[in-house]
Amino acid sequence: MTPHLVVMTVFDGVELLDVAGPLEVFSAADRLVNKDAPGYKTLVAGPEPGLVRCAGGTSIAADVSWAELRGGIGTLIVPGGLAPGETEVKALQDESLVEWLATFVGRGAPRIASVCAGAHMLAAAGLLDGRRATTHWATARQLAADHPEVIVESDAIFLRDEHVWTSAGVSTGIDLALALVADDHDAELARRVARWLVMYMRRPGSQSQFSELLAHPSAADAEIARLQAWIPGHLTEDLGNEALARRTSLSVRHFSRLFRQQVGVTPAHYVESVRVDAVARQLIHTGNGLQTIANSVGLGSVETLHRVFKQRFGVTPAAYRERFTMHGA
């Protein structure tokens, strides 16, 4: 039986876990798969054979160059690179890899996947045109702005659109690889691999629980921007449309339309987001009970807090606090 060939592309500045995480999944699957079923063979391809520098200074060895690759590839994976700046994170883009992808994949690679900001290179190569895709939460806006032809779903852990798969930030490449194993074989093998790696078969919740709080942009309109700055300090006050409109001296209708145009969501959605983000901060940084937190952010009841929090983050407040609070001596 011919093993399924997984090719992982690498480039200078690639995130090491984007590469190592999925490769470890396929390595474990190859060892755990029933012997009457095909396993996996992995290959690392870079600009040329030899060492490639990862983010943080670690090096990884490329077995072959991209130019040496021919047919027989079962899955081609493009990991990402991130460049943190003072105000925002940018996705790295290796132009030679983009050029190679546009040519090589155009000849018909059967399955292609990206990890983290690797989606930006798939998009630049035209491989995500008209497709649903995700990427690291910190670069989702960049992907949407640079490639309006891509349907960006920033909250997903991973997505499949026909033969093209994309995953969210860094460690979600492991979730993606487990899904690929399940697609090739069955869920039982993927579960065995997850147990082997001591991790979830698929993590609970969505990517939003890991993202920076309050991802909505600041308005260009001065009045709306001032209102955005004012809201977080007045969460227990009346923040309904009429009250907010009065603060801007606009009619409710004009205010609501302008706010949505400037910020991208309705005033009510924005206020709820600010309140839920305040809840998340308190869950992590204080020992306050849920009723105390609900009162302090203007949500009123524990039931309301629980409902809106789970709707936004995909997990309960208790699970969020447990996951993001350090315990121990």
C-alpha cells in the first residue's frame, strides 16, 4: 500500500509549531493506523534543501526544494509566519512560495491546507478566491482587507471548502491535522491519535476565546470615536440606542446608521461586546463571583451573563476562567 504523502512547505520566519504540530499528528497516525490501511509519509519542502530559519531562531531542515516536487502528493500544507508590531500583527508572505503555489497547485494538487497565517499565501496565489477561509485571529482583518474575494470567517478553528482546508492560529494546525486524518480514515483513528498526543479530539469553543478583547475598529467619525472611548467606563449606565444617540446629538435613526457604518456592528451589539469583554477580564484577573461581575458590567443577572458570554466565546464563564487562570503554588 502506498502511504499518503504529506508535504509541509517551509520558509524563513515560519512558525515552528505550525510545522511541527501537524507533522506530529501524521507521524502518530502512521504508527497507530491499522496495518491493512495506508499510513502517512511526510516530507518538508523549502526554497532549497537544508536548514530554514524559523521564527525565534530555531532551524528546521527541508528535505527537498519546492522545485523538486512532482506528482503523488496527497496533501500540501502551507504554514504561516507572524510579525508582531507595536500596534498590530502582520502575516509574513514569502513571494517565491506564493509564485510556486500558483503554478504548482494550478496543475491539480488533490488537497491543500494552510495553518495560521499560511492562508494569506494561499489567498495571494489565488487559491482561496470565492472560498470560505480562516486564519490567525490577529491577521483576519488583514486577510479580508487584502483579499476581498475571500470569505473570511475569523472565529473558526478550521474550515473546509471542497479540497481546500484552512486553520486558525498556530496550535490549531493540530486540530486541522486530526480532521484530515479522520477524513482519510475515520474518526476512531483521529481519536486514537488525539489520546496519544494527550489532547482534545477537537478543542471546545471557537477561536474568539483566544483573541484580543474588543476587536472592533475605532470609528473615523470623531463623535462615534469619543463614544467608543466613553462606553467602557460607564457599563452600568443606560447604553440603549436612544441614550447613546443623545450623547452624540443625533437622531436615533441617523446615529444607528452612522455607528454601524463606522464600526461594522449595531450599537447594541457593540455594547454587549464591551460588556462581555469586561466580564472576560474579571474572570481572568479577579476572584469575583458571577453575580458581582454581572452587576459591575451592566448585565444584571447571572443568567444573562452566562447566555451572552457563551454565545460570544463558545464556552461557559466557568470553563473560560478555568482555562485561562493559572493554578498552583
